[in-house]
Amino acid sequence: MNAVAQLNSSRFSVSCRGITKEFSTGDTKTLALRGIDMDIAPGELTLLAGPSGCGKTTLISVIAGLLKPTQGDVTVLGSSLIHMRGGALVRFRAQHIGFVFQQYNLLPALTAAENAAVPLLIAGRPRHAAIAAARRQLEILGLEGRTEFRPNQLSGGQQQRVAIARALIHHPSILVCDEPTAALDAVSGSQVMQLLTHVAIEAERVVIIVTHDHRVFQYGHRIIHLADGRIEKDERNEWDASHLSQGNVAPSSSPNSAGCSIRKVD
Ligand SMILES: Nc1ncnc2c1ncn2[C@@H]1O[C@H](COP(=O)(O)OP(=O)(O)OP(=O)(O)O)[C@@H](O)[C@H]1O
Ligand SMILES: [Mg+2]
């Protein structure tokens, strides 16, 4: 890597270059991503928006190393995921990436605390310490009293918060959330967004959130709009969202009600 490329990549924790992804199902081919170039910096909340089927989940799955792109390269924390093989990729993901799945993907036989503890157990943390840390994280997310419940004993919103706890528990540098507020009421959704904003700003991490939820837009420092597998618009909120990480309730459901203005990123 030359000096200029090194300087550029050090400013960003995630870089995508020429990403395409084609799925084949029988005779049907779907080009879900059609050439994505983007860089995502730590310390701010990046939202990924766009209509159903436009490629949001596919893109974050590529960024998180869960899916190989058909073409292109994705670099996370300076390492190309494309060239990382099996075990190394699994270890890299376990150490650096937290992922909240759209369908939660909790393990049905495990309790909420055990589910949330999984990344720490994989990392070799003793069970009692991992479970204790998981209980604390679940309490932060308002799930005290539910830590010993199994997923089928929890509401959709409670399961979603267990999935968020599991993604946060190992303090990953890169946190990727697919519709993390979809099943939450306004108050819980606002609390989760304040927590994610705090994680991005205070801990200087990359936080990428896929959302359809217009209530969430006010929290984003940057909003990338996808349409039909391409980036259609890349906007930046001009306001400072740090107040949202300090326990203040979100101003209202309107993206501009916090007095923010949106400008296009050049
Ligand atoms: N495993 C797969 N096999 C075949 N096609 C797929 C697969 N995964 C996604 N697709 C197709 O790729 C396109 C993009 O899907 P993706 O899940 O990324 O959309 P999305 O923007 O996340 O939508 P939503 O908002 O509904 O979750 C869709 O047309 C979908 O049918
Ligand atoms: Mg999706």
C-alpha cells in the first residue's frame, strides 16, 4: 500500500470498492449490489436507508464478512475481507464485528443472558464472567427480570434487545445493525438509538444502522440512501448529535425537528 492509500485507509474503518453481488436462484439472477464505493469513518452514526429489496442487508452482510461479494473489495480496520480465509475470517468477525440480524437469530435453547454472552464465550471468557457481563448489558437495555427467559418467552421487542446486547457485549470496533428499532415502541427505540449513538461517539466506533424508520433519521450523522443496488444519495446532518447520547429523549419523530439541516456529501 502506498503512502497516500495508507493515509486514506487510516481515516476510515470500512472501505468498499466496486462491490457487486449477484444471487442465482434457479434460472433467476438478481443483481443485488451494482457497484458500491464508500468509506465509513468511526465516531459517527451512519444510516443506510432505501426501499425494501434495494440491497441494504446484502451490503451490510458483505461489510461484516458474512457474504462474499461477486466483485470488488471490502477493507475493515485495514484488512481486506476478500482475501481472508475460513478460520481467520471467523476469528476476525468474532473479535471486531457486532451484527444485529433483521430476524434476531437468537439460539432458541439458550436464555437471554446465555444468548447475549455468546461472543464472550467464543472468545474464551469464563462462563460466570460472561453471563454476569451479559446480565449487565441486558439491564442497560431494560431487560432486568427477563435475563433467564428463552427467546420464545420474550416479545419481539425484547428479543430484538437481546440481539443488540449480544452485538455490543464484546465491544466490537464495527457494529452493524439491521433495523434495530423495527420491533420497538417509541420509548424503547429512542433508548436504543441513544445507546448506539453513545457507542459511536464516545467509543469512537463504526456504527452502521439499516433503517426504514423515519424516527431514527434524526440520530444519523450521515444517511446513505440505496436504490436498486446503488448509492443514490449520501447526506450529512449538520447538527451535533452528541446530546442524543447523554440520556436526552429524542426531540420528536421528525428528522429535522432537532434543528438539523441535511447537506449532500461531495
Ligand atoms: N440469498 C439470496 N438468494 C437470492 N436472492 C437474494 C438473496 N438474498 C437477497 N436476495 C435478493 O437481493 C435483493 C436485495 O435483498 P436485500 O435483503 O439486501 O434487501 P433489503 O434492502 O435488505 O430489503 P428489506 O428492506 O426488505 O430488508 C432482493 O431482490 C432479494 O430478493
Ligand atoms: Mg433487509
